[in-house]
Amino acid sequence: MAQVLIHFDEITLKAIDRYAPAAKRKRAEFIRHAVKEAIARLEAAKMREAYLQQPDSPDGSEAWDLPEDWNG
């Protein structure tokens, strides 16, 4: 796995540590999960925008909900 050095301001780092302490790599796992989630949201938004531009059917463009709603 590649490593990346990221700098956070003190307020952000303290907030991260409240939810994912540095011990046992929980901080790194928390950050990895947050980045993956952000990427998934951006990709879903991009796909939604493309679908709205060219839906499968005229009525289909309004049926695209947020990813959180996909599972029913």
C-alpha cells in the first residue's frame, strides 16, 4: 500500500482523534474510509449528472435518487 503524507490543522486533527484515536492505526483507517466515501459520493454525483443529461427514458431522469436511497 502506498503512503501519503497529509498535513492537518490542529482543530481538524483533534476532531479526527475524537472519533479515531491514533492508537492501533484507527486514525489511518478512519481517514482511508473518509476518502473512499468522498470518492464514491463524487463518482455517484458525476454518474447522476450524466444520467440527468441523457436519461434512458424521458421519465427516467427524475427517478435517480441519492446513493443513500438506492437500497430501498
